Amino acid sequence: MTQPQRPIPAVLAVVTRDGQILLVRRANPPDAGLWGFPGGKIEFGEPLLRAAERELVEETGVTATATTVLDALDAYDPPQASDPTEEGSAPDARIAGRPAAYRAEADRPAPDREAMPCAAPMRPQATVLRQHFVLIAVLCRWQHGEPLAGDDALEARWVSPEELSSLPLSRDVARTALRALGGCAD
């Protein structure tokens, strides 16, 4: 009997400095090639704030003090055409047409929490996922260090609010970045 699949909790380190936000270009799914916040899975028994500080150092070499939880977001890792299919099925029959449903979910702006009814769960339309992450965005106060891509990052750099619209971003990055920059005195 297989264990039920459950969302994987992970943290995002949202670091501001001098009116800029620290972003990394992701090396791995979900969102490989897109820009987002440094972060990763929470280790068993690890407090959220400590996980954000650890992931930040691992991915960028930057040190910061995690101060508070800013937001929680869903990240879906949809099946890819190259994924193996169930034995006996036609190639890609199990996932045919499904990734587009996840792209539609990812491209849709996050709902306004006040306008969202409690009883209406938001799920992607497709039923097959490789993974589902619950990303906990943690606001961090920069201490020292310049970003160098490491671990799961292809690139790492400080980004101004004006540059956000010109980068290929993961879902909710611009909204979360602007919220952090607007609500954080550096």
C-alpha cells in the first residue's frame, strides 16, 4: 500500500537591501529557469526561520536574519511529457493535456484573500502532480555578503522593483517582492 501524497513544506528567504530584493534563477523543477526567492525544503525538526536562513546561505552565500513569516504560497510541479507513463498505456496518455492546466493555474494572479470564500479550495484542474510544495515566504533582514549562485541556483543577484517586470518570474514573486519592499525599512 502506498502512502498518500502530501504537500511538501518549504521556505523562501525574502531578503531586501537598499530598495532591492534578492532573487535566484532556479536550476531545478518546479520553475527551473525562472527567477524566484532562494529557498528549499524544511528539515525535520527545523524551525521555519532557521530553515530560511540556512537555505539562503546554501543558495547564495548571503547571511540574513529571518524575522517573520510574510506569506504562504502553493507551487505545483506538473508532470512533464518525458515522465514515464503507467505500464500498458500509450506514451504520455496519462498526462496528455494536463500541463496546460497547471500553467493556467500558475499564470493566474493570486486571489485577494479578503475576497476568497473559505469553503472554496483552489486546486489546479488536473489531478496528476509530481509534487506540491507549500512555500512559506519568510522576510529576512540582510546582514552581509554578496550573492553567488550555489546549490540549486543558476544565478543570484539583487533586483530593483523596476527590473521585476523584465525577468521571467515564478508565480507570486513580483507581488511578494513588492510587498516586502513596501513593508520593510532597510
